[in-house]
Amino acid sequence: MSAMRLWTGEALRQAVGGRVQGVLPQSISNIAIDSRLCPAGAAFFAVQGERADGHAYIAAAAQAGAALAVVEEAKLGSLPPLALPLLVVDNVLTALENLARAARARLQPGAFVSAITGSVGKTTVKEMLARALAPFGRVHLSPASFNNHFGVPLSLARMPENTDFGIYEIGMNHAGEITPLVNMVRPHLALITRIAAAHMGHFNSLAEIAAAKAEIFSGLAPGGTALINRDDEYYQFLREKLQEIGSYLLQSFGRNSEANYHIMAGSDKQQAEKQEFAVQTPFGQEIFHLHVQGTHMMLNATAVIAAAAELAIRPQYEKQGSHIVKPYLAKIKTALADFHAGAGRGARYYLPLPHKSAAKGEFLLIDESYNANPLSMALALKMLGEAKPEAGGRHIAVLGDMLELGPETQSAHEALAARLAAAKVELVFLAGEAMRFLQQKLQQHHPAIEVHWRPTAAELIAPVENALQAGDCVMVKSSNSIGTAKLVAALLAGRQVR
């Protein structure tokens, strides 16, 4: 974010409440809760985190150039002397939430806010949607995966007053988590990407997960739109949940021809580094191109096309008529053609073999290391199977544990064996205790697949590098805390990326 004014000190005080010690700054350019990421001119909110208390880092925030610190009355006496104005409140997280609500409330008429949840694809869809809406106005979106009780209010509080489109990702791993967050966001459009077995350790069934995701409808602004995957087995369930909450416009996307935005049958064409597909919309048909691989990416893009059309085309269509449709669809098409998958979410790298290797040539690294659940793992393995190794190359999977699956842990990991075989994977590297189940399943039922297991992802780095051959296609995926992102970083380190 630039040094432009985000809040005046007085506007922030009015939103947050509390009492002032010192002189409020005229201008606040950012909001921070981590002193390591606190830019000069920011207001530092000393929240109590899961591992650390922000009050212990106020001096570091001041040294970084913070313009103001928001602190709790009960902890004021323990703070060191500070040459920094303070806003003293009862609870810092509550103050941040109040600022988030004020940011949402001050948006100008005609601005649109969207909220995205789902078991897979949330961040990718958010990033795609930001690109698709950019031609139509100023876009503000939550960074990275800022989708919890800290990230959502922080992202809202950072939203400039002149935003035309706000895009927020909302996650959960327990029932009841989405409701307070979406009531802060108050979206005009609520999108559920897909329902799948994620965080099953905290739920008894997929229906419970679907009900928790449906909480996103509870915060819809009056006259808002719900956007649901028409291919999802819980489509009807979600539709009924929406009807229970209130009268809102329901739109759908998918391959199903009954979806309002659907991929035309037989229109999708996969090529080496891109794919093409046609989407039928309520405003006409358009052919789209993506420079990312995987059929799941095509479905993500269809969700984005639907969301962008509902936010950017429908309001103008109703005001100006049908003549705006083709140019608007063309802008969405051009914007999506420039989208590239992010690190950990399908990014592709052509890399030279290790220097210590006597052989020369390249291998393809597919970085899917950002988190995993049974559905996202299945989609990633399907994408690996669709990749085309060069002459002499192989399909190689590097996988780590999928976490928070509760009693489904063993069966979910064992089920990957058949998916690896279907993807024609020849070599598998596994890390983590739950991946022992997959190792045993492969050894018993798919002996032609060579498999290696290590306790940690770090212990796989050397074996993977030693195994690489020219033409290989290597895909890496696990839950975040398993650390396969560090394995990807090791493979990238010191190599020229093509």
C-alpha cells in the first residue's frame, strides 16, 4: 500500500472509541497487527495472538515508524516509555473489528463487496476475481489467505474509502466461525466454491461442513446475490439454506447445463501451457483462455466469470442496456488470459537438473504446496496426470500429510493410491505419519509404483533431487504445517526458472 492517507487519526478514533494519550496523527497510511510487517505511518493494533501478545512488540512497531498504537487499558501499565501516541481501548481485537465495520460502512454508493468461501479454491478465485474486476474500477482484496478472525477485519480496515470492488476470503474450521466475519463484510455477492472433506476432525459429516459454509449467506446485503457451484452434490442443500435465510438472487456456475454460467459441453481444449473453453452466461456466450493448467482451474475461472458478470455487468446492463455486454465480457476475457497461478497454488516452473547431476536437461515442477484436503489432493493428482513428461520423463508425486481429517485420516490417505495409479505416477515421495497409510496401500496394491517415505518433508529434499531426470513432471502437495513449501523452495534455490 502507498503512503496515501487511509484514515485520519480522528476518523480512526471515532470508529474505534477509547481515549487518546498524546497527539493523534493527521494521517494514517496503513493498519498493522505484526510489528515485522508494520510500515511507516501505520496504526499498530496490539492484538493478543495465538502465540504472542502484540503489546510486547509496540516498541518494535514504533521503531518501524508506526504513527499510532492501539493498546488495552489493562496492559497500559506494563508498557515501556514510548514516543508514540496511543489509543487506549478495552479490547484491541474488538477495536479492530469496529474499524473494519467503519471501513465497510464508509464505502460510496455503487461500490460492491464480495465474500468467498469453500473447501477448495478460495484464494485462487479471489485472486482471479480481482484481476477480472480491475478493468471496471478500483479493487481492494484480502492479501494471501487472510481469512480468519484476525485477517478478515484487518483486510477490511485497510480498505480505502474510494474502493469500487472489495473482495474478501472467509475460511473456517468450526461451525459458527463464518457468521461473525461475514456480518462484518456484508457482501453484495457471496460465493461458495465447492463443498469437500476439509477439517473433518471438527465435523461429523459433509452436510455439517456445507451448513457451516452456508453461514456466508447470513451476512448478505439487502438485494444481494448468492453464487453456488451447480455441479456440487450439496447444491440443493445450499439453495435451501439460502431460502431459509431470506429472499436473495441465486445464481450458479459449473458444467451442468442448468447452471446460469456454464461451460459449454465439448468446448474445452487443453494445450501444453493453456486451455480454452466457452461459457454460456445470461448475457451471451464467450470463449475464454487461461494460461494455467487443470480442469479445476477452468471451473474456478467459471466461478470468477459469474461473479465478475454479476458485479460489473448486471448493474450496468440494467441501467444502460445490452450494448455494454460484449465489451464487458471482452474485458473479463482479456483480464483472465493474463492470470497465472500463484506460488503453492499450481505455479509451474521449468528447472534445470541439479548441478551435481551428470545429465543435462529440465524438469517441470508443479507447486501445489499450499495446503491439502482429499478433494484438492485429488484435483492436483489429476492435473499431474494431465501434464505431459518430455521423452524419458516420469510423473512424480511428492506428498505430505492431509491434516484435520479425524476418523477419516486413514481412509482418505489410502484412497490416494488409486488416484496416483490413475494419474500414471511412477515415483512417489511421502512425508508424515498419515502418509504411512498411503505407503502401505501402494506397496500392497500398486507394487509397480516406486514409493519412498520419510518422517518429515525436509528429509525428502535430497532423495527427490537425487531422483530427478530430464523430462520429469514433479508435483508437490501437503497440508501447510508439513512444510513441503520449504521443499519447493529448495528445488527452486539457485536455479534459473523458465
